[in-house]
Amino acid sequence: MRSNTTVSGIAVALVPVRQTLAALLIDLGRYDNAIDTLHASLGGDDPNRNLYMNFKGNGWAYFGLTQAYERKGIENLTPDQRRDYDSARKRLAEYCPPGSDACALSLDRM
């Protein structure tokens, strides 16, 4: 997902670096690294997180988390990972309701 904007009249593309990195890590099978990267994108529970760099409402990050956990294998998750997976699915459903055509999510668009 890339957005275009202008800075001083010059068009620039804003690329979500952590999302893109996480998508690549998932493709490489490095699921734990992808999960850590996506949590960094969301800012974790740090009340002092940089709101310009960490966005709690990032539906793409929640999608990436679900993908990383599913590819890792739901049956292989620790209880904490399972809670994180369930939470990510719940948050993702807030942005992209199941069965809705509102979101066409895929890793190559992340």
C-alpha cells in the first residue's frame, strides 16, 4: 500500500516500510521476525510511541499478523501467541468485516 503526496510541490510516494518488510519476512518463512516487525509498526503498548511512526489502527498490520501466525501453523502457537492471533483477527474484522468486499487484502499489496 503506497500513498502519494506532495512536499514543497514535489510528488513523493510514502511506503510503509515495516509493513513491506514484514510481508517479505512472511514470504521468506521468518514469521517470528515478521510478527515483531508488525508489533513495532503498531507501537505495542508504549504510551510514548511516536504517533507518526506507530499507528494502532493499522489494518494492514493486523492482516500481516494473522497471515504470519496462520503460516506458522495455528497448532504450533503458544498460548500467548494464540491470544495475540485472536486479538489481531478481532481488530482486523473491525476494519475489514468478514464476507465484505470492502477489503481485498493480500501480502503483495501490503
